[in-house]
Amino acid sequence: MKLRVRSELVYRFDPPTDAIFQIHAAHWPAQKVLEETVALTPATPFRLDAAAGFGTRPLQVRLSGEVTVRYEALVDNGELVDLSPRAVQHDWIDLPVDVLTYLWPSRYCPSDQFGRFVERGFGALRGGARVLAIVAWLAANVDYRFGVSDSETTAARTFIDRAGVCRDFTHLGITLCRAAGIPARAVSAYAYQLTPPDFHAVFEVWLSDRWWLIDPTGLAPISGLVRIASGHDAADIAFLSTQGSCDMVRQAITVEAA
Amino acid sequence: MKLRVRSELVYRFDPPTDAIFQIHAAHWPAQKVLEETVALTPATPFRLDAAAGFGTRPLQVRLSGEVTVRYEALVDNGELVDLSPRAVQHDWIDLPVDVLTYLWPSRYCPSDQFGRFVERGFGALRGGARVLAIVAWLAANVDYRFGVSDSETTAARTFIDRAGVCRDFTHLGITLCRAAGIPARAVSAYAYQLTPPDFHAVFEVWLSDRWWLIDPTGLAPISGLVRIASGHDAADIAFLSTQGSCDMVRQAITVEAA
Amino acid sequence: MKLRVRSELVYRFDPPTDAIFQIHAAHWPAQKVLEETVALTPATPFRLDAAAGFGTRPLQVRLSGEVTVRYEALVDNGELVDLSPRAVQHDWIDLPVDVLTYLWPSRYCPSDQFGRFVERGFGALRGGARVLAIVAWLAANVDYRFGVSDSETTAARTFIDRAGVCRDFTHLGITLCRAAGIPARAVSAYAYQLTPPDFHAVFEVWLSDRWWLIDPTGLAPISGLVRIASGHDAADIAFLSTQGSCDMVRQAITVEAA
Amino acid sequence: MKLRVRSELVYRFDPPTDAIFQIHAAHWPAQKVLEETVALTPATPFRLDAAAGFGTRPLQVRLSGEVTVRYEALVDNGELVDLSPRAVQHDWIDLPVDVLTYLWPSRYCPSDQFGRFVERGFGALRGGARVLAIVAWLAANVDYRFGVSDSETTAARTFIDRAGVCRDFTHLGITLCRAAGIPARAVSAYAYQLTPPDFHAVFEVWLSDRWWLIDPTGLAPISGLVRIASGHDAADIAFLSTQGSCDMVRQAITVEAA
């Protein structure tokens, strides 16, 4: 699917601070970036490399005062498909070495604490069927609601709160999959038909020798996702990380079929 | 320095379980593995690749019953040097893209919570001098003691407990460095002259365009470390991770000058 | 029911330390202590008063070296009955002022975090029926198992772990009841027919103008409980609290019908 | 000191909810309530008893829609004095039985985790001198700042954050005192000369056979405090607790010398 994505981020950095934006469409085998522009106002030198292995392209920069970052791209995201219930869960011996790190707990995904819950609730299933059962459990037991979680909320807390936003659904989904021995990681994305438009957080699992994208909120079709960053959890894929605080002035995201 | 390292791990896996051992000396530019053998008894097929970029070589295997894993290697670890107080802290724009992930909080290192403490205590310093001040603070404020922490202990808890083992010192050191905007990651190692002999956990920081190893416990000389695995924290570098539980029968590590 | 209860606690206190034992049968309207002896070996002066309002009788003492505390009592615990599903939940305006504190979260019972879960799962019920549904949920979703929890385990963690011992069941039961607006508190007890014999932790809820005892583990009949202490949670009702650490040498509890 | 205190709380309760206000000056031996009025608009029946032993007078009520609660009182708070460094710390055997509960950890004051820190930092002192050293440590190491903490912040987190408001200072002060074996509890108060005027949270410790009030923020003189409620921590002394949420419309507090 061809999509035109735009983000305009206006933030105030005072005092000057180091910042990393992750807003560029990823370089990813199935996803082609056909056109792309990025502009900082006022003009500021930045660095833009692609992270080895998974194509995330963080924009590294040092900013001062009020800054506008505009990114626009035309992207062909390939033919994204929904997870098959028949996707096969691998023994660990069959996992590529660079996938192993996504088996372990991370800042917001303490999967080491959920082994018993996962075994009890989903132990009779394996692979795609197990992941789909986990996603169905999330849909039935967690409410999509603003104002319950914040930037420190872990999956353990969302499991108690039973409410959160896309980031929280993603963290809990990842946590339960890892607890089941399935590699899972967070993905940030531009999402077609997401209302209201915003950066979206989804996750992906490694089954049948490939990554499969999943939107545990069910708010956006998989086929309309433009991948930005992937990593262990929100700590790795934030669209903006800074050393010290900054203030949002305004922010706008648009995603259109092209 | 040339070192001969041996580890013998005897564990019981019942029922059969997926396991990952990280006990092989890393492939790392300054470290040469001159000879190496690994043997599983009973003989069991395994997989051994090197993780892209940082040379960790996890042994992936599925095990059943009582299993002995023996690893022995002759390693030249190069000329490891202690962190210089003049090592320079980089603006984020000057960090290699693959180093960025070590700025963010991880499972055991919630560096997002320590910004104020680090600014208050170490804000007047930068770079190597700041890291050395952090290490000195650890030595003055945290006791090396068994029995206080366990496999779930985070750096936040160690900051309160004021006691722990090498893993806890490492987690708190990493946490404080990341909170100061310095990339930091965990490293497991064979350690010459460590008493009692065991796998050791240390950390390394990225300053002056390279990684510098630090032993926050001060128990082993840097020059005698043989690097095994590196990663965000103990979740990434465990010498043994399993899906489900297993029981240790016995374990022995030796490190000798060769 | 008339019961003869005995506890023999042998602990080592080194260096000398302040200690509080809560092993005396409570003075409680429906419970009569018919005979009672307590002996410390070596003989040590102690203090024994009854706490206002709920009859807990902590034994306050300063101990040194190895000490044996023997308590024996003949108690008529009255006619304890199981919670009725028709017991009425009160509006807060109808609660006695001294009961109010058992509405609030405590060290091991963070009920402030469980409002949404309780509303979602038990919102259609009130009073005794609601509490019984909570207890049934515990029975269906939490395993009685040693070794999962420790002295720091909160109800939030047990909710994730899905396993624990009597203390953990009690904490989670209290937490869910308080989250539902029902006063609930922890009670320690000698328990007839508990296997293996030990101090038992149960809880009680305030409905229909009285406290109702509940054993969320289902391990001991309510009619055979001899009340010792009551309080917010395990922090209040521990059979032994010390300033500093101490070591158990041995401990034995017996409860017999008399 | 004679003080005239007023509070006007306007809140919206929708749907109808159970509520408890703790805004009445306490009945406390040294504090005399000379005049007092309370009014709810619209008029609503309420219950007002004094809690046994420590004179807190919660107002129990069920409210619906927008409600104004006005409380006004003329109070002689006696002659409150600052903690003496010579106040004596008691062995536990010398503590009144009803004071014991303030030795234990509570929701926001996990004192069980701070034994090592307190021993290391304040182990050479006892009694009033130890408490004053703890308060001095708070002043030197914690910033008074809005926006860092929220209603769930524990003393463990404030110890890491190194910032908070009166409630957080109070929780950390209580925590460190309890970890040192000194009974400590939270007290809410009207505070003369507090800027901006608001409900204030302070704490008190039991030394030399009496409670001593302490304002760890140093923002208000002890002599100008009008005691409202006391309890384990903020969970017990909140000026407003509800079953379900409510919205503040406005709130005003005034305290004047009379």
C-alpha cells in the first residue's frame, strides 16, 4: 500500500539539549521509502544513520529554543498481512541470534513475572494461535482509555489497571508473548485510518521464521502501517527522547493513501 | 594478557526446556580466542552464532535431564586499560547509531528515574571524571554482600538497599551513567583473581569514541577480564536463560594466567 | 468450639534486639481465653497489654541470645460462622468510625490500584455475594504454593504471580474487598486441622454491622480459628517483629480440640 | 496559640458516591476547639464521630452533584514545641501498646526496606538527635517541588526522585524514623503562615513518652499547626477520600491568628 505520511513536531528546548527523533520511515526489506524530506526550523545540523539490522533511522541533534521538525515521506509499505493462527513457534535453537534479545524482559515489559499467568491461561496453545489468544484476552480485559497511564507505566501495572493506550496494550502484549517463550518487540508506526491521528505503537512477534505485526488495540489495519522504529519497548522507539526536559508546543501527524 | 578460562555447568532440565548459555568468550576486536572447546554431556545438538555488532556468542540448545556443559578457552584479551578521567563525553549527535540504545532505561536499570539524583550529585562533572565519581560513590555507599538481592532486584532497589553483589553494582552504575546521558551497558566476563571464582558482571561506558570497561565492585583487575556477553543489563547477558525452571547441580569456573 | 493451642518459638537474637511477639489469643467479645500460660527461657521481663478496640495482645520484650517462647492456652472461640451471601454492604456513612481505616490501602494491600479490576469483575454484586465471588475468583486463579512469595510480596505482585501462601491470599482478598469499598483487615490465627500446623493468616470483612472471618485458602474451617491479632495487613499482625534480624532455631504449633 | 481556620471545598460527585472528609480540628488533649461550624450545600445528612484514641473526626457522607463543604473553627492549639535533641528513644518494651502500629511499614512508607540506609547514615545517634539528623538530611537532599510526585508516590520513590511536596517529605521522614525503630505517624494540619495556604502534611514521632510534631519541609512553624487527622500515612489522613472519582471545582483554606 502506498501512503503519504507527514509529521510536524514543534517543541521548545530550553536550555539546549541533546535530542533523538525517531520519525523516519524505517529501511526495512518489505518497505520502500519512495520520497522523503525532513526539515528543521531553524536549520540545525543533524545526523541520520540506519541502525544495523532493523533499519531504524534515529535523527540525532542538539537543539535550542523553539524548533519545528517537519518530516514527509511517500512510502510503499509492501503487503502487510495479519498474523496466521498457523504460524509456528520455534524452539529457541531455531531462532536467529539477533532475535534472542527479544525473549528477555525490558524496562516496560517484565515478562519474567508472567510465566505462571501465561502457562495457566494460554499453555494449551502454541505459535500464532497462542498469540492471537493473548490479543483476544487483551481486547476482552483491557479498556482503551486516556489518562490512566503515563510515561512510566509498565505492563505489570497495566495488567492491574486493565486500561491504557496503544503503548500500554503493546507492552502487555509483548510481555505475555515473551513469557510464553516467543520473541516480541515494539514497533512505532504511522497508521492509516487511526483516529485521532498520532504516532501509533504496535508490536511484532517472531514465528515461522519472520516477524508478524500486531495491533493489540485493533484501532488501525495492519495493512496501513508505515514502520518507523523497532526495539525492546517504548524506551527504544520513542519518537522523541531528550537529555533533560522539553515542552511540546504542538504536534500534527497525517497519513493518507497515495 | 593471555588467560585460560574454564567453566563447568551441571544443571538438571526436567521437563525438557529451551536454554541459552552465554559462556563463550566474545568475538571482539581487541580480544582473540586462540583455542576453544565446548562439550555437552550427554551429547546434544546446539547452535552457536555471533550476534551482529558486539560478538556475543549465545549457545542455543534444547536440553533434557541432567546435562554437563564444559567450556574451555585460551584467550588473549588484549591490553585492557582503566577508564581515564579525561575520557570525553559526547553530545548525542556524535554517538554511533548502534550505541544509542544504551542510553535508554532497561529491565534492571530504570535510569529515567535518576536524572535529578545524578544532576544533584554529579552535575558539575562530565565524561570520565563523572563516571569515576559515580564509581567512587558506589564504593562509598553500597556494601558488597550476598543475600540482600535476588534475580529480580533492580538498580532502584539497590539504591535503597545499599548492598548487593556484582550484578547489582553493575546495574546501579549503568543506571546512573545513563541518567547522566552517557551510554552504558552490562558485560559478563571471566575474571582473573576474582575470589571466589565465578562469572563476573561489570559494565562499560562509551566515551572518547570507544567502550571503557569498569568493575564497580573493584574485585577484579580490568586487565584480567575475558569478555563474554554484552547487553542492556543482566536480562541480556545471563550465562544461562531457560524457558521454565531448571536446577543447578554444580558449577565451577576457573581463570588462570597462561 | 473449645481448642487447646500451643506455640513454641526458638529464636536467636544476636546482638540483643527489641522484639514483639503476637501469639496470645485475642481478647475478643466472642472468644474466651479460659486458661493461658506464657514462658520465656531464659526468663526475661516482658510487657503484655491489650490494644484498644480489637484485643490484640502483643508481647513486648528485649531479647538476647537463644530464647524459647512457649505459649499455651485453652480457648473457647465461640460459634464462628461462614460469611453469608446476604450480608449487607454499608454505605460509608453507616460505618463505625474505627472501621474506616480498613477501607484504605496499606503496605501489602494497594487497593487504590484495583478499582477498575474490581468494578469490571465484581461490579454487579454487593455485600456478602461480592466478597464470596472474590474468594471464588481467588480459588480459581491463584495456586497455593510455597516458594513464590516472600516477606515483601504485595497483593499487586500476587495478582501477577497467581500463586502464594495464606498470607498472600489474604492480602489479595483484602485488597479486592477494599477496592470494592468494603472494610477488610488481616487476622492471624491458630487454625484447627491446618496441615502442616502453622500460624495462619485469614481476613475479615465488615458487613451487616459485624466482622466476618474468611479463609481465602480454604485450608482450615472458620469454626476452628483462634484469633490472635488483627490489623491492616501482615505488617500489623506478624507473630514476630524485631528491630534488626534474628534467626529461627525451630518453631512448633499445635491446635487440638479440647 | 489561638487560630481561626476555614476551609471551603467545592467538589462534583457524579455519580453519587461515598465520601469521607477529614477537615475537622482533632480532639486532642492539648488542643481545644473553642468554636466550630460545618455546613454542606446543598444540605446533606452526615455522620461525625471521633476515632478512639487519637481524636480524628472524619465526616462520613454520601454526596451527589456539586457540593460545597464549609468548615470554620476557632482553635487553641496549646503550646506546641519543637522536638528536643535530648528526647529519649524507648526500647520497644516501654512503648504504649497503641503506639506499636506506628513502627510498621504502611502503604506509602515501606520502612522495611530502609534499615541498612538508616543504620549506615544515622546509626551513631539515638532519639531526638537521630530524628533531627534525619530531618536535616531531608532538607539537604530533597527539593520541595510540585509536579514530581502524585497520589501514588511512595517514600521509596521520593528517596530516588529527591523532590516532592509536604506529603512526600512526611512519608520519607516517617519511613526513615520507623526504619530506626522509632514510632512515627502522619498528621494533617491547618498551618499558620503556610504559603500558599493549603492543607499541610507533617509527622510526629514518639520519644520521651509523648508525640513530637515535625514539619520536614520547614515551611510552617510548629507552634501554628492545628491538628486535623493522624494515621499511618496519607492513606489514613486524606482530607477527602471517595469510593470512585470526583472532580474538584475549587478549594480555599485560610488560617489566621485570633
